[in-house]
Amino acid sequence: MIDIREKKIFSVNGWVMVAIDLVVFFVCARYFVTHVDRAGSTAGMIAAAVGSVLVFATFGGFFLIHPNESKVFTFLGKYVGSARTPGFFWTNPFVVKKKVTLRIFNFNSDTIKVNDALGNPIEIAAVVVWHVVDSAKALFNVESYQNFVAIQSETAIRQLAAHYPYDAHDTDTQSLRGNLDEVAAELKEQVQK
């Protein structure tokens, strides 16, 4: 498996590109209108037509990023970069853009029956708060990052329950009920693997 890491894509402020497109379009249109009746201006007419077509081709490069959102870009099937900064931008019009949300999600696990470290049957559930940190990894390394978090969380909950007793009978032993911070830190570490 190829390890893909998020990298910033080249992009330009979208309003600057709109201004450039408008200037080029109006220059081409003016040239076309003023030279349409003149003989021998075929090369100029072709240049004006090509310029106008290029202006319209650049429209595919505009994109908008909302707060807590990322866009991941691919070109001919290859990852070329990501953008996270909210705003209106322009990049290569031939890239494919995919949205990845960076919002915070809660995953409520189902209540599951497991045995704790002492072999006692217990019912356990957890609420896992998560968000995407690397948009490229989220999009390309797993099929569905929402399902990935759900499966990783339930697996980690089962492992934690088997590692700790529910209650500790002495103060030196860590337990699920008595050491919530340590259990939460270990759950976080296991889910992020």
C-alpha cells in the first residue's frame, strides 16, 4: 500500500482569476469585433477564438471551500494535493475535486457484552468523538472513513474491556470504572492506529 500524506495543492485566489478571465475575454471579443470585416486578419481571428475558448476552459478550475471542509484533488488518477483554507480559489481545471468534511463527529457504539480482565461478564459502550486530520489518508487509505472509525472503536472497546477489570479491589490496580482518563487515552491510541 502506498502511504499518501496530505500536501497543499497550487491554487490562486479565485477572484484574481475571474478578473484575468474577464480581461482576456473582453480583449479577445474586442479584437474579434473590430477585425471581423478586415481581410488578412485570419491569424488574429483564430487567436481571439482560441483565447476565448481557453477562458471558458478555465472555468472548471474554480472551487469553493467552506469552513471545516477540505478538497482533495486528483489528476489522471494520481493524487496531486489538498486544500483546506476556506475561500474561493482556482487551480488546474482538469483535476477532479472531492470534498472531505473536517467537522467533528460522535460515534455512539452499541452496548456489547464482553468479559473484563477478571473474566466477569460486563456490558460496555462508548462515545467516540473524532474528526479527519489528514484528508488524503481518509479518502485513499480506507473505503469509508466513517465505517473505519466505527469498526476500530468497537475493536478497541473489546480489547480495553479484556485488559482492565471493571472494579479494582485495591488502589494499585487500574480499572475501567476507576481510571477513566487512562482508559480514554488508551482507547484514543488504539483507535488512531
